[in-house]
Amino acid sequence: MNEVQLDDRDLRILKELADDSSQSITSIADKLKMPRTTVQERIKRLRTLGVITKFTVQLDYSKLGKPVTAFILVSVGMGSNIPQKVLAQEIAKLPDVVEVHIIAGEWDIIVKVRSDSMQTIGSLVVDKLRSMDGVARTVTCVSFQAIKE
């Protein structure tokens, strides 16, 4: 990993894009009082350097019929023959899984799921996740409200 040196102008452009990546280059230039071509060239450079890896959208999952969010902590079995990264990749393929992270500490993997109900999440955990090779135990934490994502 090569750290990239960014100046204040780069950081301001990144903040604008993080707040709303759908805004136009002209809009960003106007807000930051920079020439449009400067903003355009800097965004192009930030993409080339790998600082910006993609532009995406933030979804309102409740409007998509998936109002329930849960985080599942997974412990990998000590005698497991499946590598932790491979298990994480297999978990990522399960329905309703939106994020999978390998973590440090008492737990090995954290999984973020979005679903239509607690029953569906329960079925995912009991019927699918816990039956996977390498999964020793799980703990599920339901999110009451997201303050910042």
C-alpha cells in the first residue's frame, strides 16, 4: 500500500463526493470556488491513483422491503480446515449479506445483513450460516437505528 499525498483541495473534493457523488463537477467547482477543469482533472487523478475506487449509491433498504439490519459475529472453529478468508468469501455469497469483514479480537468475522424480517435473519443464521464448515459459533446483534453509515 502506497500512501498518496493529498492537498486541501483534493480533500475538499473528496468530501463533496462522499456527501453526494451524484453532483456534477460544475456543482462541486462552484461550491469549492475552483475552476471546473481543475476539479475534473483532480477527480481523474484521484481515480488513477486508486483513492477513488468507485462511485456508488446509498440505498434506503426499508423502501426496498428490507427494513431490518443485523450484524452477525462469527467465530471460526479452531480445528477448521477452511481458511478464515475462504469462509468469509463463502459467507459473502449468502442472501441478504451486504458486508463481510475479517476482524481482530474475540470474533473472527463480522457480517452485515439487511432483510425483510427477524425471522428471515434467524433462518439465515440457523439454517445457513451455522451449518457452514468452519463456523464454530455466532452472535447476532440487531440494529435499532443507523445514525451514520
